[in-house]
Amino acid sequence: MAAFGASPWRAREHIIIVRGERRCALRIRERRSPPPIGCHLWPASHVMLHWALDSWRDEEGAVVLEIGAGCGLTAIGLALASPPGCVHSVLATDRCAQSLSNCGANVERNGAARVVRCASWDMNDEPPCDMRAVTHVLAADVVYHGAGGQQLVDRLAHLLVANPKLEVALVLVDRFSGGAVAGMSALTGMPSATVAASALDPAIEAFERAAAGAGLALEHELLGDGVARDLTASLPFWERVRWMCLGHWEAMRLYRVRLEPR
């Protein structure tokens, strides 16, 4: 909640460092706290961006669909911090009109409109693009208590059946991975009594079961030292302390999603 008299919105600078080199500075407008959820900048978007920048160094002409783009940090960062020719286009989607409006304003504010386009998309509907041209699908922090993990599974299965060559990567947040993180679970509406009894966030457990039932293979991948080093260097000191105290690193789980071989 904003202090008395303060605007509920703020715009902050985010320095993007890749392999020790400063690539760009993004100016992202966000709400100081939700709702809506997509108008607040969550840590997983930073992780998704830095993982992609670290992993896609040899990519050429990537066409990216981002699910649940929120404030647009990942999409804009890919447009401005990737090597020349790496990313051809990013379609940043969200189903929340206010989040999408803010995302579009952030795209314009950072001069990324040549590469990034924003579009409204509810996963119950067909994608707002030609999926035959898409090479990568990304999503960060889209599975949590109250969010439709089954809906995500069904849509990913549909997309991969239509285009098995798709590279799909998710950064999910295990909100019960540590004491401080578990304490923050109230933000998602999960009763605190549920936290201590769970080794893994129940929402992620349900997502994993649904994926297996839909014929999807989830490959849990470590983020890597390079991602942690560059992201840590990109954060101001007080943010580094906050990440450490809240256990953000321990909470991040990267999944690659593919169809199970038949």
C-alpha cells in the first residue's frame, strides 16, 4: 500500500548486465503493490529475462510469445539487451486490460515498439498470432494459488502438438521454499496453515501432475551461475539484500516443457 498522499504508481530504472557487460537501462512503470497482479513487477520476470539473455547467445531471429507479460520487463529487455539479430519479435500477452495498457506504455517509454507488440490473450482463446512462425514461448510466475495451472497445461499441450519444435520455458515460483518466502504466501491468498506441511508449493505440484497427465515432459533445469551473477550485478544493493532475505533465488524453478515421446 502506498504511503498517505503518495502515488500508487512508480517508475524505476533497471540496469541489465549480461556476462559482465552493461547492455541497457530500462525504465519500468509499475504499481507499488497489487492489485492488479500484472501491474506489479515480480522477481521471476527478472530471472526469466536474464536466463533467456544468457541462454540465447547463439539464437538468430527468435520469434517469442510471452504469456502473462505483466509490466513488460522480460519482453522489453529481450528487445533491447539481446545481441543484434538474436530476437526478431516479441508478442507480449496478458488477459488483464490494465496490465496490458501499462505494458504497452512501458514498451513505448523504452523505445522497444519496433520489436515488441502487446496483445490481449485469454488462454481459452486461440493465440493472437500465427504459431507456425513462433520459435519460443516464455512465461514467468504464472502458476500460483488461485491461478489456472490446468489451463496453462492445456494450452501448452495444444501449442506443442501444433508445433513440436517450439522451445517452451517457464520460471515458476515456489512460494513455500523457505521461511521468509512462505510468510509472503499470504499475498497469493494461500492460508498460512498450509505452508509448513508442504515441501513444494501445492500449485506447482498440481501443475506437474496436470502436465504429466497431458503428455508433457517437464525438465527442471538449474538457472546457472552466469544468470545469478549477472542478475545480482544488475540489482541495486538494497534489492540484493531484499532478494537474499526473502529467499527469492531458492524459490525460482526453471522448467523446459516438451511433448513426451510417443
